[in-house]
Amino acid sequence: MLMAFILENKNITDLEHHAAHLFEAEAEEVKQNQQFQAKHEFVYNLILNQESTKFTFSIEESGSYRIFTEHHPEEFQMKITKSTGVVNPEDPIEYEGHEHGHSH
């Protein structure tokens, strides 16, 4: 499952459009039980298994992040937790896709 992290205070005006472009880039593969450093403007391909899969990530640059996923988190019973418990998303938004009407 693809997952991208975007730091909100980096002067990106259209986060959703930017995330769609990140999903088109080559993703860094992350295997089960692997730890990774979640970076601003990076996309990760989380390799899931049929059972339960756990990943551990840390964030060096503090701030408010938007996390974009390729699939609905509910499809995989995905939860993000920290030492104080489950992190609940603020204002989750569902997107149906990204179409390009311009060239890059």
C-alpha cells in the first residue's frame, strides 16, 4: 500500500494534487516489521501480508503532516499509534482519483 507524507507548512498550496504526483513517483519499499524515517514529500510502498503487518516510522522534522494512503485505511484495519495511544485522523478526506489535463 502506498503511503505519502507531506509537511503542511512547506508552501504547498494544493496538497492533494501534490500527493497524487508523489504516488506516480518511484516509492521506497518498506517490508514487514521494518523501521523507516518518514520524510516530507516521500512515498513509501508498505508491503502487507495476509495476516497482521506492523511498521514503525519516526519523523525527524516536527510539524503538522498530512498522510495520504493509496487505499482506505479501513480496508486493512490500519491504525497509527504512538506511545500515548491511537492517533486519530483530523478531517479525513476521501479522493476518487487524479486525472491530468496538463503536461508535466
